[in-house]
Amino acid sequence: MAFQKTLRRPVSCAGIGLHSGNKVTLSLKPAPAGFGVRFRRADLAGFEIPAQIAHVAGIHYATGLTRESASVETVEHLLAALAGLGIDNVIVELSQPEVPIMDGSAAPFVYLIQEAGVRSLGVARKWMRIMRPVTIADADKSIAVYPSDEFRVSYTIGFDHPLLRHQAFSTRVNAETFSEQIAPARTFGFLNEVERLRQAGLALGGSLENAIVLGETGVLNNPLRFDDEFVRHKLLDAIGDLSLTGHPMLGHVVVHRGGHAIHTRLATTLLNDTDAWRLEEMPAGERVTSPAPGALERPAPLAP
């Protein structure tokens, strides 16, 4: 059978919170089977917030989680890396209430997981198999999931900007495709929004080093990593947000002009609509590709 996975050893990194601007230390630690992903606030005596849709509290510009009076912000990139590399159980310990933005992508988190290595836990993994289509539409935005023997995400975006009028990307999501095609794609924003965000107390840690910044005619900072990096990053966000169902998925997710709000709305709808899916164990290697035990023990080169 395919088994649940955790990390072989603890690993840590430090960075800046995108919205808070505060320095934060993040540690990833092994966890037992059935533990799931939990954020642990080291600054609050180890108070834990499970990465579950029931704890979603903030979905404006980033995904945040809250339990009782504690919160953690900007979780989507790290959650996408954990889901993309097939990590089921892990403790995410933080010194501040925001995951560091790093370079604005999930690639640094992929590298961190590769540094830690992956360990099989000997307990069967269960997938959420989509049994019938579920569709949500909201004005010009839509998201749907259809039955499939693999996890695939297809995403289209459209903005009133010369570079972003239409981009589309579709891929099967597994450890290889996530690491090479999705993880390096960085978050992006528009120069004319920066001052407004900062006046609202957001993006205080944002810089040309951790986001693609778009002026009226083009990119103001580093060259793009992909011609369609913008839509790839939106797809990355969707993977992280949908992981809040608590299960890896067998289904084809199709999104048009989406965002955190509609991603998490689909996750909530699925958990409430229990006739639309079933949990199923699968033999290793059949229909689903996930890293074999030890396959990520040594870091591999990241896509530029």
C-alpha cells in the first residue's frame, strides 16, 4: 500500500513575513501518522492550529488560520509544498504569527523538505476520490472539480494588464511536476496597489526580492522564471488552499479567475457534500505518483 509520510529530521529557516514585515523563524518537524499538518506557535507556549478548512479566518491577499485567539497567516505556499511533495504529517513551528515569504514562491520550502528527507510511516494513506462534479461560480470567477484517476489542476487568469490579459496552465500534480513546474512560480502584485496595501497594514515585508512587481507596461524587477509564471503561481495557491480538506485528492480541479476565497469555498463545499467523494486507499504506483520513501533525502537542483 501507499503509506503516509513525514520528514526524516527537523529543519529550519528564517525570513520575513510578507504582510507583517517581522522576522520569523520556521521549523518543520516530523509527526506521527494521523497527525496531519499543524502550525505550532512557539511564541504562545506551543499553541497549535491545525491546517484544516474549519480554521480558515483570513482569505484576503493570503490564507490565514485561527484557533481561539491565536492565528497564523500566509500559509498557502508552505501548504502547497507539503501537499505537492506528499507530506501528510508535520509540525510547523513558528516564532511569529506568519509564515515567512522567502522569495515569494514555494521553491525554498521544497528545498527545505528535500533537506529533511521523507520517511514512510507504515500507515495507509487515504485519498479523497471525487465521485461527481462539484461547481461553484461567483460573478466572473468559477471553480469546479471533476472525477479523475489523478490530481490535476487547470487554471486560467485574466487581468487588465498587457502581460496578464489571458494565461492558462494545466498539469498533473505530483512531486516531480510540483517541484519543477509549479513551486518556483512567485507571487505577484501591481505597483499601483502597493501604497494602498501598506496603508491598510498589509505587504509591510514586501519587496522586489520576494514578489514580481508589475508596472503599467511590464515587470519592474527580476526576469520571469516562466513566461506564464503568473498563472502558475495562482495554481500553486490553489494546491495549498485545497490541501485544507485534510486529504490528498483524486480529481481534476478547473479554475477560472480564482483566488483564495473561491479555493477555500470549494474545500468547504466538498467537506460538507460527503456524497461527492469517498476516501480510498490505493496500492503504491497505481494512478497516483508520489515520492518513494527516501526519494527526497538529498536536495535536487531547483528550476531557475
